[in-house]
Amino acid sequence: MNDRHMQLRDELKRTTTLTTIEHHKVARMIMQDNAMVSYFLSVPDNDKDEWVRVLLDGTI
């Protein structure tokens, strides 16, 4: 796991209320695209939970 992936993991844990399964699923989705990793990390903390939830449900 590289530094950006560790940063993503830490951000997901810190800023979202995902279940363990949701956490793994969304991390896999985001890590498939370096641009998406960068974008997620740039989203304001208070918007990250909602952003990952719409990513999981396929609306973005």
C-alpha cells in the first residue's frame, strides 16, 4: 500500500460513518483511479461522508 492509499484509508476512517464493508468497497472504487483519489482528498471533510455514499449508490 502506498502513501496515498494509506492517506485515503485514514481519511475515510476519520471523515465518514461507513460500515466496514462499505469502507472496503468505496476504498477499492476510489483507488482504481488516481484522479479520484486526489479529488476525494480535496473534498471538504464535512462533505466526504455524503460524497462516498453517493459514490456507493452510483449517482456520481
